[in-house]
Amino acid sequence: MLLKMQNVTIHYGKAVALENVSLEVPEGGIVSIIGANGAGKSTILKALSGLIPIISGEIFFANRRIDGLNTFDIVKMGLVQIPEGRRLFPYLTVLNNLKLGACLRRDKAGVEKDLKEVYDCFPILRERRNQNAGTLSGGEQQMLAIGRSLMSAPKLLAMDEPSLALSPKMVQSLVPVIKHIHSKGVAILLVEQNVPLALKVSQQSYALQVGKIILSGPTESFKNNEIVKKAYLGG
């Protein structure tokens, strides 16, 4: 198992943000976490990236315990996150944003190869490589955020609400992008409020509600589940 979170509890002050949450991402898998705003989805990703401490439980990545490690070391191991809101450097060019994604790498030939692959996947980024990131459209900024993360050569890519603030057409364009990344052998942990998108691309799913996992299993089982239909699909 590439990623394993076991009985993790996290507090924000006196409030419980996550309570005994356990989840797994296999090598080369696509796993989704669905839930409403405020359910604790982003808190899970922050914990995985070492951005917030856990109260109890354990997190393992590539057979190494990572809770307590700093973010720098976690990224270096290959666990890379695309944060909600993209968090680009708006006054830097597209190319410089992409290069920052590879700042921990020393394999120059590999970096150049990955840059070409990012441009092949998102041709608009090649066209706009000398343009400041802040001048891109929302969809183009999301492409850049994904491209920057791929420049880190991730083993696991954690995507936090990639469909946020995108048009329906752009949301649908994420499906082949996610599948393409997966085809390269990268495992994906997708956090989404857009449940139809999450269920369309993932193999395993978890439903999170008020900091607790209320349902987990193969994604196919979610599509006809009455809880999922009523809570997330308008059934």
C-alpha cells in the first residue's frame, strides 16, 4: 500500500476536525474523498503534507511513517499536493512556476523531459510560458497548478478540489487529464465536492461527514448507494 492513514484524529483548538479517520491509496490507484464543504476533506490533505499536526493515529507513505516529518521531506519522498485555490505565484511566468515545481530535483534531463510532457498535455502553457501566471484564466491556472505538481515527479498526487470555480466544460476536461496522469503510473488522491466528477474517475472512494468516514469501498458501489444518492447526487 502506497499511502496508509490509520485512526487519525485532528483538532482545531477544542473542535474536532477529524476523528479516527483511516484510509488507503494503493500503488497506481485513484481514490476519491467526497463530502460537503467543512467535512474535513482538506484537513486530511494538510495532515498528509505535514502542514498540521495530528493528535493521534499514524500516517505511512511508501512504507515510512511520515506524521511528524516536515513538508519538505514529504514532498521529496513523492507525496505532492495541488492545494485548493491553486496557490500559484501570480507575478512569475508560467515557465518559472513550472520550474519551481522541480526545485527539489537534480536530474536535469528528467526535468526537461517532464517539462515537455507537461507542454504536450497542456499546449496552452507552452504558448503562454512567458506570460505571468496571474493573467491566465481560471482553467489555465488549474492546468498550470497541475503541471507544476507533475514537475515534482510525484508518486502520489493529492488534488484538493481541482474543479473549484471552473466552468462545467472545464470540469469535464479534468477527466481525461486525471486519467492521463494515472496512465503514467502516478497514484491519485482526489478530494472533491463535485461528486459526479469524483465517482467518474476513481476506483475506490470514501465519504466524509463532519470529520468521520461514513462510507468506503469500490466506487461502483457508491453510484447506487442510497446514502450517496440522497446526500450528494440529489436522489
